[in-house]
Amino acid sequence: MDWKDKVVLVTGGTGSFGKKFIKILLAEYQPAKLIVFSRDELKQHEMRVSGFDHPNLRYFIGDVRDQLRLTRAMRGVDIVIHAAALKQVPACEYNPMEAIKTNILGSSNVIEAAFDAGVKKVMALSTDKAVNPVNLYGTTKLAAEKLFVQSNAYAGGGSPRFSCVRYGNVVGSRGSVIPIFIKQRQTGKLTITDNRMTRFWLTLEQGVRFVIRCTEQMHGGEVFVPKLPSTRIAELASVIAPDAELEVVGIRAGEKLHEVLVHEDEARQTIELADMFVVLPTALEIGFARQTQKQWGSLGQALPDGFRYTSETNPLWLTTEQMLEYVAPFEENPAPEN
């Protein structure tokens, strides 16, 4: 797929993912037009004056809760990357209706607007917390995944086509433990929730490049899952502050001990490739699902019965040297991107 003749819109475009995505796309893929869609005029201004002022870049103020505004913004757009979300677990737990309005109803609005505006492809960002969710954030993202996958049925074999990317914790994003641990190191004490806790990890750039690649390859209805390394949070804390005391404060409400990216029930409809898993749509009576399964079936292999891709049993783990490489950029600039 050639991005040079494409018009691309990014919801939540002023967030950490949006800014990195826009930076890479402008530098390496040169789309005809790239639209930043977000609700915060200050963040758009700050983004523009910080260097995001390309002649092919447009800024569009709007909220994914407003379907009419989305439809207006998507006029003439070929590809939508849906990154807007309320993502902080405690905030979603305390403000449940706000999480539902943005993450579920906002996703529905993106879908409806894409149909009305004639968009060709829509790629939505999901999270490991959507798998067997134990908190409201994960539940809303699971619902959003289902909306995007099943909405392909309404296209009747045409466009738009909808898919999702699902991955783990992004190093240094808002709420990431790395900047928190670096700040706590000054006190000589780091707080962790449980010594056994594990997480999947990837960098922001890895996440962006995976989204770009999957957008190019999608047929409609897939959930793309990258193969990622795991790390134990206690080991990460010890790498960041080897001489500090570790205080165990207990697992917070809505938090898991280990994360899951592919669970055993959906593994039956999942194809494994060298560096990712592709969860295929299950509604086989719908034409798009049969077509998508056929297109991916010859490219990978089926998973064994009972397979689960979890951060605890993952065969790939970060070494101490790799953890130091992940941490290094935040030693120089400990504040995470907004």
C-alpha cells in the first residue's frame, strides 16, 4: 500500500501514540494529508509550535463523542487510526460513564462516521487489558474490539474495513512505571504492587510501526497481536534503582498479576506468524469472516489447543541490558509524553 496518495486521520492525535505516529508517517511515508483529530486546543497548539507544522498536516478540534463532527472531519479521508481513549484504570473505575461514553460510544461514532464519509480502512488501538478484563477500562476496550470486528458485516464485502491492534504496556507512556520509578529513586524507596507481577513491554516506536504494518496488511476483522518480551516489575525496579528499598503495597483495584494477549478460547481462531498472532473473526456465516480466514490461513499456522499468550509464561524475556536500553531515554527526560 502506498501512503503517498492517502488522506489519514488520527483520533487522539495529540497523545503519545498520535505524535509518534504522525512524526514517523510524515518523515517516512509522506501521506497526501494527515489530520490530527482531538478535543484539546492547547495540546494542538503546543504540538504545532513544538515542530509539528508540516504543510500536509491539519488540526481538527473535535470529540469522538460527537458523531457529526467526526463525519465532517472524515470527509475525503482514506484511512482512520483510532487512538482516542480514556486509558487510566483508576480514572475509568471512578468515572465509569465517562469511560463508556468515550471508549465504547466514541468507537461506535467512529464506525458510523467512517461509513457515512466513505473511509476505506479503520484501524483501532486496543490493549492487553481487553482480554478477560477485570477493570472497566479493559471492559470498554473489549466492547470496542467487538464493535470494530463485527462492523465489517455492515460493509457487505466493500468498505470501510475495520481491524484492531492489541498490545501491551508502552514504555514511558502516561502512567508508565518507568518515569515513576526514576522519580521515586531520589527517595531511596520504590513502591511495587506485587513481587510476582509481570507485564508485556514495547516501545512507542515499535507500537507505531506495528500499527502501520498491520494497516497495510489488514483485510478486515483481524485483531493483530505482536510477539513481545515480558519483564517482572520487581526486576525492572531493581534495574532502575539497584540500591533502593522495594516496598510492596499490594495490587490495586482492577489490576491483574499477569497480562494476557491471546486467551485459550480465541486461540482456536488465531494464526501464528513469525512475529505476531492474528486473531481472526469468528462469525463464519458472514462473508467477510470467511474471506479473511482464507486470506490468512495459508500464511501462518494454527495454535495448539489450550494455548494462552501470557506475560507470565512468555518464552521471551527482557535481559538486564535490554531493560537498561528501555530506561535510558527517560533518564535524560523523566517526564512521559502526554
